[in-house]
Amino acid sequence: MNLRSLMSKTQILSIAAVVLLAVYGFTSRSTSGDQQPKAKVGTAIGDKAPELAFYNPDSTKVLKLSELKGKFVLIDFWASWCRPCRMENPNVVAAYQKYSKAKFKTAKGFEVYSVSLDRSREQWKQAIAQDNLIWRYHVSDLKFWQSAGSQLYGVSSIPMSFLVDPNGIIIAKNLRGMALHQELDKHVKSL
């Protein structure tokens, strides 16, 4: 083979590669339409929140996070034995009372999905009653720090929370006090 025929084969292959890339790029953009790219599953802001599915306090029903799609959801990791958690609970209750009936611009409401790191079912249930945690979504596997939910979300201290939008995307983390209200206010149409 001489240098001239080698260059022309290289040029032909290069042109073919450019054409294939152009066609592939055009095809993939045109078939996706207006759809948003899928977010990766993870626990960073912008990630799709990993699925959680655990039993309620009476162990009668598995409650899934995905059941709440279409709502803003505060995933709240806490425990009855955690003093900072118990001190934050009145704020979470106030947020639930204020926003569960609010009209949102892009959501069907607001819900709290409480994940307990308790070991004792009785202490967990007692704390729910004492702190007036009136929402329906209370879950736990009663495995303390070995909780599957805490491991999945990388929870190393509590309270820890994740605010999820109606599409299941994490939009904020560790909102406490008025920061939770301020974040939710951004999405409310009217109270």
C-alpha cells in the first residue's frame, strides 16, 4: 500500500465516522421530543430519590415513597430517642398543618414520609402520639443505625431530611426551622 491510498482510506473512514455521529446525534435528539433526561437515582440535590418501602407502626401495611408521586414530600429521618429530632418535630408538624392543604403550582399537595431509626416499636409509637405527628406515612424496619433506609440515603446523623418534588427529584436537604417553610413557600400558589 502506498501513502496516498492509506490517506484516502483514513479520510473516508473519518468522514464516515463524522456522518454516523451526526446522524446518531440528530436521531437521538429528535426521538426524545420534549422529554427531560432521566435523573440518576441518588441522594444529591437533582437526583431521583431512591425508593423507600417499609412497614407502618402496626406492621400491617408497607408504605412506599412512590405512592406519594405528584406531591412535595419531606422524607424525615428521625427517632424517638433523638432529642434534636424531638425538638424539630413541632416545626415539621406546623409545616404539615400549613402545607398539606396548600395549593401548589405544580403539585397535588404536601406529605411527610417519616423514617424512624428506632429499635422499639412501642417507644416509636409513643413518640408519634406525644409529638402529635398526625400524618399517615410513618415507617421503620426497627434496625436502629442498620436501617435499610438510613443506609440507602447515607444518613449518619439525625434529624436528616430530604425535600422531594412531585416528580421524585430531591430539591433540598436538611431543611430545619423556617428554612422548610421558606422552601415550600416558593412552590405554593396560595394558602
